[in-house]
Amino acid sequence: MATLDHVFQALSNPTRRDVLTRLGRGPAAMTELAKPFGMALPSFLQHLQVLEKCGLVRSQKKGRVRVFELETQPLRLAEDWMKTHREQWEARLNQLDAYLLTMEKETND
């Protein structure tokens, strides 16, 4: 199972995020995924391996072609983590806002 750290590390790279965006439209062969990036296949394969290692994609061999497919569960884990922390940050900002409004009111009275 992928750790959240590995998921965020994989998402930190724009090439890998672009690959995930493309795979959101459906499975694709490695050569098709690599075309827009203009890099050698061995270099591009390293990106796919990072994505596969953290569970964001899975691959299977179909004949002589390796096809990659998006796995959404690790993205849900990251989304849940961000949602939880966003709620905490918003609560703290709301508390700060209320405090500042109270201070402003006391100053004006």
C-alpha cells in the first residue's frame, strides 16, 4: 500500500501529474503516454514506475505492449488528508477573524 508521502512525492512532478490527467481519460500504452514529453522511453518509464510504486497507476502487459491505467484510491487518500487539514485551517482562521473583530469593536467603543 502506498503511503501518503509517496503519493505527494509522485504528484510533485508536473510530468507525472500530466500523465495522471491523461490516464483520467482512459488506459493508454506507455508509448502513447510518452509522446507529448519528448523524452527517451527509459527516462519516461522512470516516471511511470514512480506512479506505479505509489499505487497511482497499474499496468498490465497486453501482447508486446504495456498498458497503464489510473488508480484513484491513493488520490482519495490525499484528498481526504487535505480536506481534514483544510477544515482545521479554516476553523483556526475563523477563530482569528472573530478575535480580530472583537478587538476592533473594543477599540472603537
